[in-house]
Amino acid sequence: MSPEVSLREAYGHALVEMGKENPDIVVLDADLSKSTMTQYFAKEFPGRFFDCGIAEQNMMGIAAGLAASGKIPFASSFAVFVPGRCFDQIRMSIAYSRFNVKLVVTHGGISVGEDGVSNQSVEDLSLICSLPGLTVIVPADAIEAVQAVKAVAAYEGPCYVRLCRPKLPLVNDNDYHFNLGRAVTMRQGKDVTIIAIGTMVVAALEAANGLQQEGIDCGVLNMSTLKPLDEAAIIQVATSCGAIVTAEEHLEHGGLGSIVAQVVARHRPVPMEFVAIKDTYAESGKAGELLQKYGLTAKDIKQAVHTVLKRKLSASAT
């Protein structure tokens, strides 16, 4: 197992690196810089850092204004607050105007520790993906997070990058190159493919390794860019495998599973199963315990694979 690395820490250091190279990069936060790790940029470039306080709606307006002035603003908070607390401001001031604002949020999902539902974000991808013109990325490890942040800095247009709180094992090596809008094949498979994002990529790889020992050839696709979506990659695995399981630390409705299912239904209908949070909010608890209780583990992915393969076999027999 590779060492675990914090995506938030990687983001904070990447901001400093980019800030040294580009004086137009500015950073905003909403009284959470010690958690989002924008504190590193604040220390290095105090004149280009703006702490907006507990006022996320205001922060969106300020970020939009800075973008209109030619700056490249990175605005950060917890995923539950952005877009949760300021959806209308993102919609009207950033998405509608297509302003060059970069929203990089942390503490996505339920693996945020014991702060409870008020700090857990299970709807953010559904909300943000509903907005026209937003580029949406959910990195799987620190290597991908750094490259994704640099990619959105170079991209002209509004972007949303979702990071998690816990450290994650590295699933990419130093030769990895992030391509905006392109899925990454982590593992080839002919029987079924798991399409995963964020924290669930590690779980998907673990599940695939376990399934191999059962004689099941399982592929893993990291769909780190949700918008623009790599439809060709989805169609390819649907065609080659004939069965798909999606895995995400998000509500079942409106996230990765829903987005992939639209492509599958339109182009290549095959049996699908969905590993995600069902229609509920989680309780307070340790990250590992919550992931287990709400069905977001490698074991749950393996179970979904067995279910979808039964459906695939049944469909082929009729």
C-alpha cells in the first residue's frame, strides 16, 4: 500500500507554487483557511489573500468581481457550504456570467470526522453539475489533485474541484498526467467495470483485486472529470464489458451514477449497479465507521459487482 497523502495539503502547496509563477492568482477563504490549507498562500502572499469570514455568499460575489477585473480567483471552503450555502450566488454571479472563478472545496462527502451532518456534503455534486458551463473535477489522490488544480488555473472558465478531508493512498505515480475531460483506466477488465471518483477509487481498486481472486476480471475507470464527461470511455467499457458499477461518496441521485446512467441509456444500455449514499443523511461518527455503515467500502462494491454480473448473465440468457 502506498503512503497516504493529504489532498488538502497538496492543494495548499500547489497554490503557493502557482502564486509564485502567476501574480494574477488570488485566493479567498471563508474563515476556514487552516482546514482548506489556503493558509499557506495567505502566509506567502498576504496582499493577495482575502478572508471573507463566515460569508460564503459574499465570497462568491467578491470572487466574481476579481475575475471580472482580470484576476484568477481561487475561492475555498467546505463542500457543504460551497455550493450549499451560496448556490444562487454561484448560479448568477459565476455560472451565468461564465466568470473565470475556481471553486476548490474540501471536506466532500461524509468522511469528515465527527462534526456531523452540518459539515457533511452529500448533495454538492448534484447541485454544481446542474449549472451550465461549470467544469467539475473530483481527484482520486494528491498527485491528481495538484495537477487538476494547475489545469483549472490554466483553463478559462468557472471550475469546481472537490477534495476530501482524510489522507488517501496514492493511486497514481509520478508519471501520471491529468487531462481535463478524460477518464483514466486504472485497471483493464472484460467482465465488468467499476467507474469511481474521489475516495472511492481506492476502494474500487481494492474490490477489483479481491474479485480477481474469485476469477472475475474487473476493470476500474477513474472518472475524475464529471464535466465535461468522457462519454467515449463510458461507451467503450459498456460495450467491452456489458456491465457497470459506479462508486461515489455522494447521494445516489444526481451524482456520478446518474450522469453515467444517462450516457449508458442513450448509447449502450447495459446492467448497472450504484454504490452511493441512499436517500438519507448520515450521522456523526468516525470516517471509517460511517463509510461502512452507509455502504461505501470495497466490500459493498464487490457485492454490487456480483449483483450486476447476475443481471448481465440473466440478460444474456433471454
